[in-house]
Amino acid sequence: MASAPQKPRAVIDAHHHVWDLDANRHPWLSDEPPIPFRYGDYSAIRKSYMPADYRRDTAGWPVTASVYVEAEWERSNALSESRWIAAVAAEHGLPSAVVAWCDLADPGAAELLAAHAAIPIVRGIRHKPAAAASAGDARRGQPGSMDDPAWREGYAQLARNGLSYDLQTPWWHLDAAAELARDLPETQIIINHTALPADRSPEALAAWRRALETAAAQPNIALKISGIGRPGIPWGEAGNAAIIRDAITIFGVKRAMFASNFPVDSLVGDFDTIFSGFLAATADRSEEDRERLFHDNAARLYRL
């Protein structure tokens, strides 16, 4: 493997969170018992995490802009999340863009989407559609899924409000995502967390690659390379470089971007470890390609 190149001139962190647990309720961070979580014990992040904490964690990297993604507030108060983050950004200078939350199958989705869109910092929506726990359990046409007519009716409102869609779903649902992108091509889809390649067996990774290829065939789908840690295993280049490279190869350097998922991914590695891993995994790429992956693609897709 080639030695890591110099750090990029500028970084846009395409996916992170901040939260104030004294001021706002996040059930998964505040309530007992904790929820089952893909990284296992997450007690270390069940505390407030604000811009000063984020800047401490990202010190040493030229983070010039960032994208806040909804952090599972109390769902009845979703609009307040966008308003609160807009105030945080005005006071602290970050984040630069917000991906808000709306239940796309809810009868009130159109009204909530319009209210989110009226906040200038909001760029998109994340709503996790219904998903199976494993590839073997995946079925099409389930209520609350990307096939659900009610869910699609809400999804169709995104384009009308100038909003993109952040999709967090396991790779075994990317066939549905590809059809959604084809049927409603005016909406930009951004897949979160590399489509969650948690199972690193050769068979599962082959299926993950095929699923990414299905999604990448639609020009209005992009990919965030993030969230590739595994429970109980420190984040390492050796375990993740192939995932990073395969994802870039499949989506191309113009439709992939890097993100920290902090503070969540601090459970598996510090910011420098993760971003140094991204850098090392792209050592064979041109400087121009790395600038796209670390900065330019996020700037374009989130309109920064």
C-alpha cells in the first residue's frame, strides 16, 4: 500500500451530530434502558455533545463545513430540532447544513416538510424506511418501506420542497432504493453509512457490492462512506480500506464522499484515525479525486 498523501486543503464532514441532553430530549440517549445498538455499548456517547466538543475531536483536520443529520429527537417535536440546530449554527458557525427528520408515511408529512424547507439551513430529510433485520428476511412491499404507496406519497413531496433524501438502510434494500430513484428521478438520494456492510464474510461482501452496483446505476444516487466500524473492533485501515475502495470504485469519485458520523463513531475510533484511514485508502488516487471525496462532492450535493 502506498504511503498516505498529505491531508486535503479543506474537508466537509458530510455526516455528524451535536446534541444538548439538558435542553432537548433524545429518547435513545436519555431514556432507560438503552436500545439495542449496532456498535454495542454506547454509554460513552449518552452525554451532551456540542460544537466545542466536535471542534476538539476534529482538531488537526481542515474542517471548513459540516452536515448535521437528524439525531432522533422526540419525534413529536421534529420541527424544533431544525430550529434548534439553525440557532446553534448561527451561534457557533457549525453545522453548515441540516438533514432534518419527517415520517414520510405520515398524513401530515407535506406540512412538516414545507416547514423544514422554510428554514434556510435545511437541505434534506432522513427517514429510515422499514427494513428487515437480515438479507434472508428481506421482502418487498412491506408497510413503511420504500415500496409503500403512503411512504412514496410523502417522498414525492421532497422535490416539491427542494429537499434531498438521506437514506439509511441495509444494503439488502438497495434494489428498492434503485427503483425509487428511477421512478422519482428529480430527488437526490444520498445513501448513509456505506449501506451498512457489517457482515464481512466473503459472501456478504459480494452481495453488498452487487447491491451498491444496483444503486449506483441510478445517476441520482450518491454514497456517504462512513459508519463502517464494527462492535468491539477498533477502527483500522486494514479492516476497512477494501470497503472504502470498493465503494469508490462502484459509485465513482464524483458520487462518493467521506463523513465521520461523530460522535457515534467515536465508539470505534477517534476522528484522526478514521479520516487518516480514508486518506490512506485513497493514496493511489489523484489529488483532484481526493478533493472531491473529502470536500467537493459534499459541497455540491448539500449545496454549500
